[in-house]
Amino acid sequence: MKSLKYQKRFYRKWYYPRDLFSKIVVFRETDLQILCDKLIEADYVLARVEKYRRQIELYICRDEKFLSSLKPLTVELTAPMIVREMAASSRKANVGPMAAVAGAIAEYIGKDLLRKGAKTVIIENGGDIFLKTERPVKVGLFAGKTKLLSRLKLKIKPQDTPLGICASSGTIGHSLSFGYADCVVIIAQNALLADATATATANRVRDKKDLESAVKFARSIKGIRGVAIILKNNLASWGEIEFV
């Protein structure tokens, strides 16, 4: 589950492609960095964020457990699509539906921009990313004080996109985690599933001996393409993970 507490996105000062348009769009707790090959209409993005947040918040008014549950929930068939997809993704990972909320907003805004004609879209929402690109890109990992492994980057090939790349940590950030992993990164077919699975996988890592079983858990979920886990100076990975 995600906390509503805001933390400054310090990593946004790091390198990103200078030939892409960049825009920060903030609405309440939602704070997006958008990189796109087309000029970004901030008012349009803001309106879409408001729409998706309103759909989620109105559903929470009907079922308060949607906000607080740490376990999967069944939602109404008439619920908005974003609510149903959050519930479906969290069910695969066996966590509460709000574990997918940051990935959901990133995914939905990213697809909106693609429908408006963009070819390259990167939406980052608190470390959860929707990515569609026409060229190889590198995604940096941040593992706090584990400086050696924090230098690692993931190479993403354009033919593998669109996809979701989401991170969770038991030692960094504001998200609720029951584990102690410095960084868990999940690559999945969409950002909702990546977000929920990152939370669930990070929950399973409390010690070095948990790395193997945590990787096995993540790879067992249909739609997961890769997983990387950093715990102090230990690294475990599987799948479509190419480090540079």
C-alpha cells in the first residue's frame, strides 16, 4: 500500500535525454515527471490525472477497504476500468489494490499520450515508470547507501516496450513495506502489475536467504518479465534484465 506522504523526487536532477520534452505535473499527492517526443500539454495531463484520481477516490467512498486493505479485493463489475485493473493486478501479486495506484496513474497517462500521437513516452511517478520508446534507454537503480550496486542501470530495448518498470524498497521512500530490501525492481507487461509485484516481492526480503525465494515468487506471476533485488551488497536477478 502507498502512503499519501510526499517526498521530494531528488533523483530527477540526474541525467535524462535532452532531446525529449520534459514536464512536471503535480496534483495533490500525484507528482509526475513526463518525458515525451511531442510537446506536453500540461493542462491536458492535469485533467487526465484529476479524472483518474476522482474515479479511484469515488470508488473508495463506496468501499473504504479499497484504500486500506493489504489483501486483494473483489470490486464491482461497474467500477471504473482503472479500479478494476488495479484490483486484477494486485490479485496476481496477492497484495492490496492500492499497491498498484502509482503504476496505474503512470500507465493510464502514458497511454493517453500515445493515443495523442506520441512515439516516445516516459512517465515516472515516484519511482514507478510507464515506458514506450523507439530507441534503447537506460534506467538507473537507486539503492540508498549501497553505492556500488546503485551504479547499475537497466538497458531497455525499444522492441520490448511498452512496459512497466517499478521499484519498491524497505529502506528508502514512503511506501509501506514489510521487508528490508534496499531496492526491488520489477519489469512487467504493464506498470500496474509491475507496481503491485514490486511491493509484494519487497515484502518477502528480510535477509540474504530470502533472495532466491523472492525471485522465484516474482517470476511465477504471469506478465512479469524481469526482477532485480538489491539487499546491501547482494544482487539477485532473473528474466529480461540487462545491466550496463
